[in-house]
Amino acid sequence: MKKIIFILVIILCCYGCKKDTPDINGVVVNLITDDDPIIFKKSVILFDDNSYSIKTPLDTFLLGYPFLWSGYDDMKTKAISDGATNDILVVSDYMKRPGDSVYTLAYYLETGNCYLFDKQVKKSIKTIQVETYMEGEPMMSTGGRRFYVKNKLFLETVDMISK
């Protein structure tokens, strides 16, 4: 009888001990960890709110997304011109559509070519986790990426929708 009670107590303890954070099935991405004034003499703000600030060096921005694709030549020219006179640029000023800023941020987070500063604890974040996902049935599904900062969902993109 004692063995049965002992086993039931163990089962109840294990059942009651659920994790508060979801399992993240992604890869760890190393970010730029040093806010070196030489590297960031000229920079582009990719994201800024009360919790986080994310930036990338201007040269890195000009060589990356979305300027890898055609159709952004005029925006790249504007960024080069503005970078000659300003030390800080804001990503949304160089995007054609509002949603482009989200995908630009996702690109720099996924490649690790950005510096992420946690304003609450006043420290840089060294790594993030990036998880790709696919939900739904084969003919009706969505897929994309989820970005986790300190095991909390920070950003989610929808990269594919099939109907």
C-alpha cells in the first residue's frame, strides 16, 4: 500500500511540474555583443521600444536585406546619402512598405548582424533563438520564423501561406 501511495505522489508531482516556457526547437544565433563606437559610428536603428533597442552598422545595412534585391536601388542611394550626413538612421525611412521593416529586422536577427540592448537590465543580449515553424495541413498551411529573446517570443514572421 505504501508503494502505491509513493508512486501516486511521484506521478502527481511530475504532472504538476509543468514548464512555464514552451520548448523552443530552434537554433541559437550569436549577436554582436560589443557596442564598439568605431563599428557603430554610423548605425541604423532596426527596432526600438521601452524594452529593447536593436541596431546594425550602416555598412552592414547597406550590404544586406533588402538591398540584396532589385527595386531598392533608390532607397539604398537615399541611405548612402543620409549616412554621409547623419550618424543614426532609422530602418523604416528606407523601406517601401511598412511590413518590410519587420522582415529586415528578422534578417539581421537571424544572421546575427545586429546589436540587441536590453533597456530593463542595461545589458546587451548575446544570443537569441530562432525557430522555423509550419502549421496546418499540406494544402492549407502557414510557415515562418519565431525569434525568442530570453526564452520569450519577441518576433514572429509569416513567410509562407498556402491555400
